[in-house]
Amino acid sequence: MERRGPAGPQSLDFTVENVEQALHQLYYDPNIENKNLAQKWLMQAQVSPQAWHFSWLLLNLDKVPEIQYFGASALHIKISRYWNDIPADQYESLKSQLFSQITRFASGSKIVLTRLCVALASLALSMMPDAWPCAVADMVRMFQAEDSNVDGRARCLALLELLTVLPEEFQTSRLPQYRKGQVRSVLAQECGSVFPLLEQLLQQQDSPGFIKQKVLKCFSSWVQLEIPLMDCENLIQAAFTSLQDPELFDTAVEAIVNAISQPDAQRYVNTLLKLIPPVLGLQEQLRQAVQGGDMETSHGICRIAVALGENHSRALLDQVQHWQSFLALVNMIMFCTGIPGHYPVNETTSSLTLTFWYTLQDDILSFEPDKQAVYQQVYRPVYFQLVDVLLHKAQFPSDEEYGFWSSDEKEQFRIYRVDISDTLMYVYEMLGAELLSSLYDKLGRLLTSTDQPSSWQHTEALLYGFQSIAETIDVNYSDVVPGLIGLIPRISISNVQLADTVMFTIGALSEWLADHPVMINNVLPLVLQALGNPELSISSVSTLKKICRECKYDLPPYAANIVAVSQDVLMKQIHKTSQCMWLMQALGFLLSALQVEEILKNLHSLITPYIQQLEKLADETPNPSNKLAIIHILGLLSNLFTTLDISHHDDDHESTEVKKLPVPQGPNPVVVVLQQVFQLIQKVLSKWLNDAQVVESVCAIFEKSVKTLLDDFAPMVPQLCEMLGQMYSTIPQASALDLTRQLVHIFAHEPAHFPPIKALFLLVTSVTLTLFQQGPRDHPDIVDSFMQLLAQALKRKPDLFLCSSLDVQAVFQCGVLSLKFPEALTVKASCGFFTELLPRCGEVPPVGQVVHENGKLLLQAVLEGIGGQASRSLMDHFAEILFALSKHCFSCLSVWMKAAMQQEGFPSARLSPEQKDTFSQQILSRERVNKRRVKEMVKEFTLLCRGLHGTEYTADY
């Protein structure tokens, strides 16, 4: 017979033969396209009405497991997703057929058996409690009945498989919420039919290991149904006994952890107290595992101890008369935290314990003051011990050993140290200033001891502890920081890791240095020296940046030295690009505190080499290597101008809302430099105008300067506007629009500076409108930036829309077109434009006229988006437009809404006329004045439009 690809012609019938052929194609055809077609066709087959027929036939014992598995999967899909299609009078026959198939496969293919069990589980969940009142008890009885054709052990395994998948299927089922609660309570009651059987199988001497393993997995599955912990007591004890059997160890750990961790367990305090002795009884097994290097066993026992401590610390702390047994559990977890060896190479257990220490501390600090004082007395020494243990675990291995670690192991160790750092920072809340004193004393003894030389690892770990706390806690009032600053120069730095930590510690103390400037000279030479070492690039540059930002007004005496060292390392290209940018930001902070003449002098020496290099590059023919060099130089200038701010006001470099007073010292140094290099930048642009990255880098220089300088930038406005206009007219790019928006934002209310900005706004609008006529789909970034520019103009200077040369109707139509873009950010920006435009209907006559004439098109586009054309994440933004329309154009909106909703199948074919009427009435009702309600209406309506209302997909919406 000639072989046809069953998935080729989509009209092929869903018959057994065609399904088998498609499965053969899916598994064995080397052509990936044929495989994909087969998979698509098979997915359609599984949900077709014919699946009820072919599924059973595919389960014939003469078929291969892959085919049988597909038949069982198809049955599960039909039962779980299309339950309402099954007539009630067929439930019993379906149940009986599934029981029969499971019995047949009890000794057959494991994967097919599991799938059939999942199908029967799904059937049971849908039928219980009314159509199948004692489902679980029936299952147990059915499989315990003698059946001469099936081996007793195979029947037992099949029953255990069915009982294991039943709770799992419940967790992932698509039952409605009210049914979930109902079925959960029925299942919890039915555990009375399951647990005695499991206990019996675990206690039988002749039960083989694989049966006991299956029993433990089954128990593990059931406890997640929130079964009362006291009902699980016997099985938990049996699971503890199973921990002695290496074959059962992992499964027993999983069962115990799942049982202890269920949220409801804390209600059963007496049972929890009974669990402490068996957990403590594992300590000898834990010690032996650690000594023997058995990481799996130590990991499993630690999981059990942490599960009990972490989930129930509050409940167990409350049992004051049992404080010693809980303290013993805490000490066991401390042993797990300090388990010997280096994470992650010699052990992977200690990281499991860190969250426990957070939880215990939170619980202790949540008690009323008297009770808290008692617990503090017991647990403060424990937490001091924890600090020692954590700092020991944070120590680097020997240089030789570390050299053999893989890059992945080094990265895991770095993350582990960050977790330790976070824990130390948290512990500070419990131990306070005494913790810093303790660390300082230990570091002092270490650095001044003459008895024995200390390892650099020990010194580094103590410093790391300081750094962890100083980074986030205000240490300005600590009496040990001056001593620490005094100790730092005494550290013999012979290692990159130690040097890094020294740098980061100095950086963490930069705010303290700003309050104690006399100490700056103690550490600044170390930082400048480290700048020359490429291995310390990140730590040294970020520390210098912090010092320059926090201490800039105390740095003028050191400025010449800092600039000289920085220039030297920049010229030698010691650092990667991002660190070079940080270094320029550091210099910007530093120069900001100098006199204008000093700033100009330093700028001249700092920038001249780059300007010369840029002049040379500007004469060369464009190629990839000189492009990178140009972007690098422009980036350096941008980053320098981002932080060079001589206004001496609040250092809020991100905000442009706060106007800064002009400085009465003549022209701003940044403006002087920009004017000097302006022609050179124009020359570079002329050759690179069609390269978006270079244009972006040029715009970034001016954008960052504008943000920092605000009004001081005014002298540059005319020539910059002219350059932007030329750039955008030649090749439109989004970065030019973003810079124009920034200029509109800052200078909109300045009559003296606004004419060139107005001319630029009209020019870029005209060019962009032409772009829309040619087809804007290839430029979503330009459309996005254009919409943001229009919104900014309306917000800051609505008078721009009064200009006779501005085609407001064309701008409006472009906005409507933009609402239909597939890019969410572009649609969001377009919504922002209309949200600013509609309130101007009354005050700006051209806007009012265009909205009156074209508003129907806007409403149509908005309803299309809500109807399913746009992402659901954008619904709030569409709601904002509807809110603005109802507030500012109500009489028109009622007419437009009526006309729009009369269209057949609009905005969605899924809507009934009644649903459309309800939505229209809601939007036009009194509730329209409440923006939050309008958003809720739109969310509700879009779910109806998409056929998602009342489904599981809307749960978090």
C-alpha cells in the first residue's frame, strides 16, 4: 500500500489506521516538518468525537506501547476536558471499561498503566461525590478482589499507582473552584480507606522494596490534600523507620517533608512535638553521612530538620515547657548550616538552612516585649554562633583548590556568599551594634596577632561580614568604623578576592566617609592603586564612583591625583567598556564640586585626547571597528555629562521636574565643551546618519546633558534643534524624537528658547506624517517615540496644536492607526497620546473639531482592541481612552457607541446582543465618572469577547 502522510491532507478521517500511521510518522520520520504536521493532526484527533471509538482499539494488547499510550492519553483528554459531553447513563460503563483496561495492563507497559490510572482518576474526580460516593473505597475493594488472571503483586502495584495519581490529578484538574473544595473534603475523608492499607504494606515483613517505595510515594501524594497531621502520624513514623533502608531513603524523605510542610500541620502541635524526637534521632546517621562524604543522606536529613523548624518555629516556640527539645532541633539545624566542606563542591546542604534563620528571628521578634526578652536571652548566643558559622562557610578555599573549580561552581559559590551576606544583614536586626563590635574585635586580633600568621581567607570573610552589614544598614553612628578604617591599610593584600572585598568594604563605608572626611586619605590611595589592576576593575571603579558621589565636596584636595590616575587607566584601556563609563561618572561627580575654572582645566586635559581621536575617526571611511570606537568615545562623554552638575542642589539626576537655579559663574562647563565639539559631532553624524546606534549615542550625550543641566542648557537649544531637524529630515530615528521630547518637556514654558523647539516639533511631525503615508509598520520604535512626543507636547504646551501648519487630523489618524500595532509598547504610547488629547477638546478648537469629526474611528479602534485584537495587558490603557471620551465627548460617545455596537459580530462574534447592550449602558451610565469602575467594565467585557469569562485563565486577571 502506498504510504501517505496522514497529516498532509487535513481532511483525513480520524480512524485507527490513520492514527497509527501518524504516530509512526511522529516517532520515526526524519523530516521535522512531517513530524510537526503529524503532531498537529494527532492533537486534533485526540479531541475529536471519533477519539471515543479509536482510543479503545489502540489499547489492544497486540499494539506497541507508543500506540497504546496515545489511546490512553486520548481517553484522559476526553474525560478531563470534555466531561460535559459524556451522557450520565454512560458513566458506569466507562468506569467499568477503565477498570478492566487497568487490570489488563497491571502486568504490561508501565507508562500505559499510569496513563489509564490518570484517566480513571479524572473520571472519579468528576463523578464524586454524587455519582460515585465511595470512589476510593471502591477502587481499593476492586483491586483487592481475587482475580486468577492477574498476579497479586501486579494488582497491588496497579492499585498503588491509581491511588498515587488520584491526588496528583486533583491538584492539576480543571474543576471549578466550588467543586474543588467539595472534592477535596471528600478525598480527605476517603484517606480512611487508603492509609490503613499503606500502613499494612509498610509493616509486612515480606513486602518487597519496590512495593514499599510505591507506598511511600502514594502517602507523599495524599498528604498534599491537607489531611490532618494526626491522621498521618503512623505513616510518618513508618517513613522515619524507612530512612534506615538506603533503597527507600529518598522516597521516605520526600514523604516526611511533604507531610510536615503542609500549611494545616501547625494546628496539630502535639503531633509536631512527637516528631521532634525522631528528627533528633537522625543526628547519628547525619554525622556518619558527613564523615563518609555521603552528600545525599546528609542533604535528606537536613531537609527533614529544616522542614520541621522552618514551617513550625512559631508553634514550637510557643510550647515554652518544651523549649529544650526545640533548642536541640535548632542546634541540629546549626550543624547542617556549618556542615564541613566548601559549598557547592564538597556539600550542597548548608544553603537549605538559611531561610530557617530568617523565620526563627521573625518569630522571636514578633512576641510581646517580656516574652521576647526571655527568648532573646536563649537565642542571642545561638545567633552569634550562627555568624561565626556563616563567615566560616563564606571563606574561599585555598588558591590551589579554587583553581580546580569550574566556572559554574565559582558562580554558585558567589551566589551562596550573597545569600550569606543577606542573612548577616538580617541578623543585625537581632544582634545590633554588638555584632559589629564582635566582628571588629576578631579582625583586630587577626591583624595584630604575632603568634601565628592568619590566612587571607579568614581576613576576607570577616571583612565580607562588615561589608554585608554596612551596605544596607546605617553604620554612621557605629563606634567601631573609625577603627576599621584604621585597620584596612594594615591588611596585607596578596590576593584578588581579598582585594575585591577590601574595595567593596570601602565602597560600603562611603557615606560614613562623607561624615568623617578626615579619614578619606586612609583609604583613597588603596582605591587609586587598585584602579590599575584589571582584575579589580569592577570593585575599584564602583568604589571610586561611590566615594566621588558621596564625598565630592571633600575631594577637591585629591582631585588632581584622582583625575591623573583615572586618565592613565583610561588611556591604557585597562578596563572594559562598562567600567570606563562608571569611571567617567565618578569623574563627573568629582568635578562638580570644583570651581568652574578648575572644571574647565580638568575637562580640557581629560577630554582632549578623545576629541583628537574622534577627529581622526570622523575623517575615516565608516567601518565596524571605527564605529565601535566612535560609540565608545560618545559614551564616555555622555556618562561624564550625566553626573557633572555644578548647581549644588539635590543630586537627583533622574528627575527633571525640579528646576535648578542657574549658577552665577558664567557659562556652564558642560555647555562650553559641547559648543566646542558641536561641529565635530555634526561631522561624525554626516557620515553615520544611517546608523541607529551612532545616532543614538549622539542623542544620548545631549539628552543626559539636558537632564542634568536643565535651564543651564539653554544656550545650546537653537543649534541642537537645527541639528536634530536636519538629522530627522534625512533619516528619521526614534532617538531624535526622544531628545525632542526632552527639550519640549524642559523648555516648553520658556518664551526666549521656545521658537526653535516649536519649529523642530512641527518639522519632525511633518516628516513622521510622511512616514505614515509610506507605511509605518517597519518602524514601531519611531511610532512609539512619536506618540510619546505628541503626549508630552499636549501636556506641556497644548498651544502647539493651534499652529496652522500642524495637520491635527492627520496626527489623529496616525494615532488611531498606531492603536492597531501588534507591539504592546507602541499601543500603550498611542493610548497615552489620546488620554492627553481628549481633555483638550474644549480649550484647543482644532483638537475639538477633529475629535468631533473622527472620534467614531477612535472608538472603533478601541473596541477592536478590547474585542481581542490587542493584548489583555493593555486593557487598562484602552479603558483610560473610554473614560476620557465619556468625560469630554459624552453626547458624541453615546451616538458612536450605538452605531458601533450595531455592527454584526463586532467587536467579537462571541458576544450576544444583550452583552453588547449591557456594556454600552455601563459605559454611558453614571458609573462612567469612576475610572476604576470603567477599568473593571473593560476587563469584564474583554473576557466575554475572548470567550474566557468564567474560565481558569481569568483567575489572576
